Amino acid sequence: MLTVTVSPAFAAKWLLPRIERFQDACSDTDVRLDTSLKLLDFARQGIDIGVRYGAGTWPGLAADKLMDEDVYPVCSPRLLQARGSWNAPADLAHETLIHDLSVDSHAGFATWDAWFEHAGASGVTPHRSLKINNSAAVLQAAIEGNGIVLARSVIAADDIVAGRLVRLFPTLSFTSTLAYYVLYRPECSALPRLAAFRD
């Protein structure tokens, strides 16, 4: 048994569509997936490995960077078709902007204000907003046409490829200061099932 902890959104939008590759490679290992936003006590709760979004430092745990991510606005094809297109980033202020509150306590988490500033449209005041504390639900709200979300590339990639979401202003993305990291207790790093999952 390999016990893995990840956030609910990372599980739904990234890990579960890819877990079969690990299961094929390690057919003798069962996976127990614990979805939580809280960082659990790995030793006390029997966690072998996890993936977390952050700055790369978690006391008592080894952290290997898994991937960086870009941040950019996306919406549903239906909303884009209904509105035509937006000529400049500031035009988005007239739409409902969906905010992801799931990791807003982390310093460096990309916000709409930061994206507007990066896009040369600082001081923009949105007309309406929708705030949701789950990254997967944020993307689903955009897919349903409820507004425009500032998407994180890692969890939005499959929805963009499938055509459920459309990227806006493709040249105006920026790389988040936060990234995804694989976490594990250093003393467990040589466990074959842990190494296979990490790899």
C-alpha cells in the first residue's frame, strides 16, 4: 500500500487522469489517496508521499520540485462566443471574474490584481466577482460560463486541451512564484514504491 496525500483539485484535475501509468508500472502496489488541503503529519498518519503547492519548504520533509506553472485567464468557449473577444486586458473588468480562494493565504499566490498589473492594466476594478475556495470548482464555474478565471496551468491544462476552456491573451501569462512539490520523509526516500511514484 502506498498512501498519497494531495489537494482535492490536484487529485481531480491532474493526478487521477494519470494514475493508471503508476498502477501499470507498479501493479503489486495499491494506492490509498488522501485528498486534503491540510499538510498532514506524514509519520503519525502513515503518509508515504504527497504533492503540495507552495514555496518549497515544509519542515521535516524532503521536497522535490515537480513542476512550475503559468497563470493566465480562461473562460468557456460559450462565453467567448457570446462576448466576441476582448481587445485589452482591462476589458475583462466588465465580466464576472472568478477568484480561487483555496490557497490565497500563501504569499506569492497569483491574484487578478497581480495579473492585471503584469498585463499593464493595474488599478482595474472588476465589475463583478465570484469567490470559490476549491480550485476544481473554480474551473468548473468557468466551464459552466459563470465568468473568467485566472487559471493555474497545471490544473487547467486538460480542460483546455479538451476544449472545455479557452485561454485568453496567450502572450500575457506569467510563471507563479509557487510550484508543485513532491513531499516525503527523507528516511523513506529509498522505498521502491515511493521512488516509483515520485519518478
